[in-house]
Amino acid sequence: MFRHLCILLVTAALLGGVTACKPKPTAAQLQAVKVDAFRKRQKIEAIKAYTALVAKYPDSPYAPKAQERLNVLGPLPAATPAVKK
């Protein structure tokens, strides 16, 4: 019984030590992730706005430029995950 308990404790300590060795992301890495998420949200909002402009006001002088920008941005991503703001 004591032997099994010792083996269990040693195994738990080793597994805990392995997970504790994972390096924490630096401030620059965290900032890069935030900037990337922000840019993705901005792209999605731009696509929505340009699409609405072209659909609602096709005769507007701004519609051709909006359509040109939509062609550059590409289609709206199908599955957009919810992102905390």
C-alpha cells in the first residue's frame, strides 16, 4: 500500500513538473495576438459595411470603390468565432 502511494506521489510530482516547464508568452507575443484578433474583427466589419453599401446604394458614387475593396478583402469568413472585446 505504501509503495503504491509513493509511486503515485512520484508520478504526480513528475507530471506536475513537466507542465510547469511550459514557457509563458512574452508581453510582445500577447500583444501580437491581440493585434491579430483586432485586425480580423476590423476586416470582418469592413466587409459587412462595404457589402451593405453596395447592396443598399448601388448607384452611389462610392459603390464602385466599395466593390473594389470587397474584391481585395475577399469573402466574409463562414465561421467567425466569438471574440471578447
